[in-house]
Amino acid sequence: MSMNVQLDGEDNALNATINTTPLVDVMLVLLIIFLITVPVINKQINVHLPDAVNIATQTKPENIVIAVNAKGDIYWNNAPVSNSTELLKMVEAKAPVKPQPEIHIRADKDAQFQSVGRVLYAIQRGGIVKVGFITQPDGVALAESIANSAQVR
């Protein structure tokens, strides 16, 4: 560190120079900290991520389609189901079948989450393992949104 020390015989003039030594010390410490921490932060595990592919549903006769409309009504293969307990009984009846059927849920986009949640809960309690959601392909949804926006104008 540099420091100006005045002796007894010298004049007492004001020292107007800036002492940059503390600034340089702090900057060097910060530089060292960044050099050490940046490689640790950027270190990632090399993973090959899968490509997302939309696989078409394979409709089998033993698959079960449960539909939930915007009002919350439940349909088992296009037949109305009165309540969640009846749905649970129907699922429990199909669960022991070997091979176990898949359940595909078709839920209206305006359906409340509670309605779909009740269906999922009944399926889980009934013992069916394979459950999937049926959605519209992106191209159709895009075409519908364009048509809806054209109607609004």
C-alpha cells in the first residue's frame, strides 16, 4: 500500500492525488471471485433430450373413453354417468381385467378442474393404471382460433 508521510521540515500542503490502491485491491478480489464461481455455475450435465413427437392414439376396443363436458357431466363411452360413485363402481369392475384397459379422458376446455379432478380421483381409487388425456392437434386448434378471431372482427 502506498502512503504519503510528511516529515517535520516539509510544508503542509494538501495532497490532491487519489489513492487507487484500495480500489485496485477490491477489483482484483472481485475478479478472482468471478473467475472461480462462473465455471461452477455454468457446469451442466451433458444430457441428450428426447425429441417431442405427437403420437396418435391407438384406439382399441377395450379402451375406455370418459368425457367431461363444460357443465361437469361425465360420460362413459358416450353413456351418461350420474355421479362419481357410479363412475368408481364402473372403474372397479374394469380394473381386474387382464390386460387392464386404458382410460382416455376427453375434457372440454371450459370444464372446471374440479370435474376432471373427481374423474381422476375415481380412476385412481378404482385401480386403473394407464390414463391419458385426449387433446386436439395443434393445427386444428390454430385453424379454429383463426376462424374465431375472424368472426370477432
